[in-house]
Amino acid sequence: MDEYGRQRLPEYLALDDAVYRDLFEASPTPYLILSPDLKIVAVTESYLAATMTKRQEILGRRLFDVFPDNPDDPTATGAENLRRSLESVLKNRERHVMAIQRYDIRNPDTGQFDVRYWSPINTPVVENSGEVSFLIHRVEDVTEFALLKQEKAERDVVAKEYEVRFNEMEVELLLRSQEILDANELIKINERENRQLQAILEAMPDGILVAGKNGDIVMANVQAEAMFGAERSEIVGQSADFLLPGVISAKPNHHREHSTESYVPPTMPADLRINILRKDGSQFPAHVTFSSLERDASDLVIYSVRDVSFLKNAEDAAREAEARYREVLDNMLEGVQILSFDWRYLYLNEALAQFCGQPRKAMTGSTVMEWFPGFEFTEMYAALNECMQTRTPKLAEFEFVYPDGSKRWFEMSIQPVPEGIFIFSLDITERKTAAIRSDELNESLDQKVRQRTLQLEETNKELEAFSYSISHDLRTPLRHIKAYVEMLRESAHGLLSDEAQRHLNVISDASVEMSQLIDDLLAFSKMGRVEFQSSLVDLNLLVAEIVRGFEPELVGRTVHWSTNNLPEVIGDMAMLKVAFGNLIGNAIKYTRQREVATIEVGCYDGENGQVVVFIRDNGAGFDMHYARNLFGVFQRLHSPDLFEGTGIGLAIVRRIVARHGGRTWAEGEVEKGATFYLSLNRQIQGPQSISMANNPGREK
């Protein structure tokens, strides 16, 4: 015992050496005393009860031999975490408060490990020499608290309004975790052990008060001094009823300092929450647990006091949170309801009541079947019942038929909760009605498309017949005209005047021109009906082949060709050959009046992943005011006396490019040349793509 204890010994009612051990073992808080080598040297009854062990079976044994990790849980870390904490306390000689730990305890009745969660605090007992003589291992069984925390996390998604209930359970759990067990065994210890036990009581984190048989305080630790804001000498001798009002079964504010009445200890064990008055007049909420220790010489009562101001703050915050969450749910436009396992409305907001067309207060507490007879035979009931039974969430759409025969569609998110199921309902009647109408319109449109397709097929057949008529019926008279002109020229050779010869030449040339026009019209018509043969086309090879085909027409002319590195495109080889042939042929034709003709074939990146190919020349050009007429059938911007042609070529180019999903356009200036553009789908994008530094023809 320290110097203070020896001076106050008479006030402690002449407690003998065994008193401290008795006080320790009867402590309402689970404590375990360990030697520096982690052997168990003392234990409270409350610790034995919490761990389902017996004193004679664990004293003298190493801590982790008695309490190993659960071998069936490969993720268990309780023992390792506790070992690190104890080693830290031994090394640093400072108390260490551990986080809540899962540390399963073997059940002696079943032989299996029961799930347990603990809140441990490890405190060193340091000798005057500075060496740690013992370790105080205090725990609280917070298993129910931890499990409720897990349940709370699952419920927070759908039921924030239950947070207050959870916090109240948390408070009750903390209260119950400090229940006191009766002391039942005495341990003889020597004078040195008495000093060590006194140090243990001083090191306990809770305020400890010990009352004698008459109810007066005979001992208080340093934590009690801090809580009451008073010196130990001011606390010892005070009535427990005065310091802890309401704990002892007596009239309020009844002081027993000088009472001669016999003190009756409270029923043990017990606990409660009271407000305690400090010396300075302030108050704080406290959780008090107490138990009695019956001895031959005297009866003692041990009080453990804990400041629980933080719990009151948590309760207030929980009530505020509940009010906020309920207000949010009540004012949501979507329907919210909680159904119990017997299909009663535990909660519904105003929106859900409006969906049902019933008063909210009247529906609360009643069953769904009372308001909607036959509900148990609906598809909606089957889905809700499946979620209720299997505890699996579900998202689905349902058509609900009201008792008056009206119908509405709802999208429902169904979540299992401890009370039953939580349902979030969204009225999607307008959306479903629009979808049904859209389906009907699509079906009507499909029918019209099928009809138009049949009409187009008939029209194509008529066009094919017409094309055959042109090809066969018109060619024969033209051949006759040309043949008779030649026969007339031969039979009347030398007899006809120059004017008559010129007339025959005009007739012959007109028949040839008419035949060419028919061929071009047939080609134009064919481009819209011929089957599209898609393949990979190398434009470099295609342009080179077309240029070689025009070489006979270029004899005696000077033409400078400039062909950039062109990409590969997806298209019909035959059609693209016709299109590029027309464009390159036009460039050759309209530059014949230039001493040195310049023709360039290049490309640049277009929009939507396409490539734009252009053919540029320095020929006759055209007036941009008439550019929109270039690609029409029979549209010509130059006199046939200067440049021959039927006006069909560019129309064929536009039709071919359109069938490839591209566009055609042109730019030009009279006597300064022209540039024709066409966009095609590229095979790949990469190094083959050539982006021109200056692209005057990029689409606007």
C-alpha cells in the first residue's frame, strides 16, 4: 500500500490483505491480470463469465494457450492483434486502447467457437524501478453491438429511419456489457501482491467507489477523483446515496453521513444511468454498475462509474437523423412502403397513399389484402413474396389493377429488410402507354414499308422492261438510218452537191450521238439496280489502270500527272472504276486546249472516318453559280461544239458514290480549272491516311 493508503487506513475500515483481491475479483468490469511473460495471475468473476472459463483452469497458464484464435476461421487476427498490443504496452509502459476486435471464444458445452467481439484496454502496472510488474487486460463484450452494427450497415440503404432504434440498442448493449457477477472465491496474497492489486485499482479506467456496510464511501480511485472534481479525502466518508443519487433504494437527496439506520445494499448485480453532480455544481450523465461483496467482518459494495456523455450526444444525433430521414421519405414523389411478413403496412409515405387512392393513416397497420382483395393471386404478389422468402432484392415492372378496374404501371425496387420488405415504387404509366403506342406505330410503319417495297419492286420490273425496250426498239431504227445514209452516200457518189454531203454527215453524226445517248441512259439506269459487290479497293492501282486506258487519247499532248498516296476503301470495284473513269476522262477532255495540262489526284481526311478523294485540273473550269446543275442528268455547262458529251457522266458518278454512302461536290472558276470531290468509307485509319496541308474543297 502506498503512503497515502497507510495514512488513510483507518478510513478504509481496517481492510486486511485479502480485501484488495476480493475487491478486484468482484469488480463488475471484466479484468485479467497478466505477468510480463503473459501468464494469467488474477481474474475477475465477470471476466470468467464473459469468456466461459473457470479460475482454476486458467490461472498460471499463458494467455494465448487459454484463448487461441478460432481454428475454423482462416481470417482470424484477434490473437495476433492482442499480442502486438501487449508487447507495445510492455515496451512503451503506456496504456493502449485497442479497436473493437473479433476474438472467438470456445464454448465448453458445445466444443465449438462462439463469435465474440471485444473492446480491449491494456494497462501496465509499473514499479518504482520503472519495470512493468503486471499487465491489466480489461475487456468489454460488444458482440451484440458489433452484430447490430453490421445489421445497421445493411439496413441503412433502405431504412435510415431505423437508425435511432439501432443507437438505442447500442446504448443498451453498452449498459449490459458492464453487468456485475458475484464474487465467489478468495485468494490469499502477500503484502507485495496487496500493493500490486491497489495499483491495479488505481489504473482502472473507470471511476471505482467502495462503500461500507453503512453506505459510506471507504475507497475511491484516481479516476473517481477526476470525475467528481474532488480530492479523494473529500469523497471518502460521503454517502453513496449522496454521490450516486437514485442508485440506493432511499429517498432522494437523503444523506446518511450521521444516520444510525442499517444500510441495505441494493440487489446485485445491477446497473443504471443517472446524472451525477460534480463538486463545481456541473452535472454529467454516467453509467453506474455495482455489486456486493459479503465478508465475515463486513459487507462491501463496489460501484463502477463511467462518464457516458458521448452516448447522450449520440442519442440526440440519432433522433435528429431519424427526423430528417422520415421527412425525406414523407416528401418523396415516389411511393415508399415497408411491408411486414404478414403483409401489413408498417410504413408508407403520402405518395404511396395517393397511388393507392386511400388515406395514409387508415392504411398504416392494416394488410394489403384488406385494401386490395385478390392481391395474393397477382404477379406482383408472387414477386414480392419471392423477395420476402428468399431475402433477395428484385427490380421489376408490374401492371396493377385497382378494385374499380382501372390500371396503372409501376416500376418497383424491392429490398429485404429485417421487418419484411422495403418497396420503392415509381409510376411509369405514361411511359408504358407511350411505349405501347410507339410499338403500334412501328408496326403500322413496318406494314407501310412492306407495301412500298412491293411497289418499288413492281416499278423496278417496269424500268427493266422499259430499259430493254430502249435497248432493243430504239437501236434498230438508228442502225437503219446510219446504214441508209452510207448506202445513199455510196450510190450517189459524185452526184451530190457539197451542201447535200453536209446534210448526210449531219444525219450520220446525229444517229451516232443518239446511239451513245441511249447507251449512257442505260448505264445510268443500271447503276441504280446492279448488285453491290463490296470488296477492298486499292485506289492507287485503280487510278493507275484508268490512266493507262486513256494513253491513246493523250498522244501528242503534254500532261503532268500528280497522284498522291491514296488509301484503300471499301466499295464495288466495277462501280468505282466507272466513277473515277468519268472524272479523270472529264479532266483530260476539258484540258485539251492547254499547252501543258495538269491533273492531280489526291485525298485528305473527311468527316465520320471517311476519306475525301479529289481530281483537280487546270482546264476550262466552270461558273460556280451553276455548280448545283453539274451532277444532273443532261446538264452541260459547255457548248458541244467545244467539248463533246451527253451530260450523263457526272450523274452516274453521283449515283455510284451515293450507293457507297458518300457525297459528291465540285469547285471551279472559268478558265482556271475545276476540282471534283467524292467521299468514301475508309478501310482503316493510320499511316495510309494523307491529310493535305491546304484543303480548299473541304465540305462546308
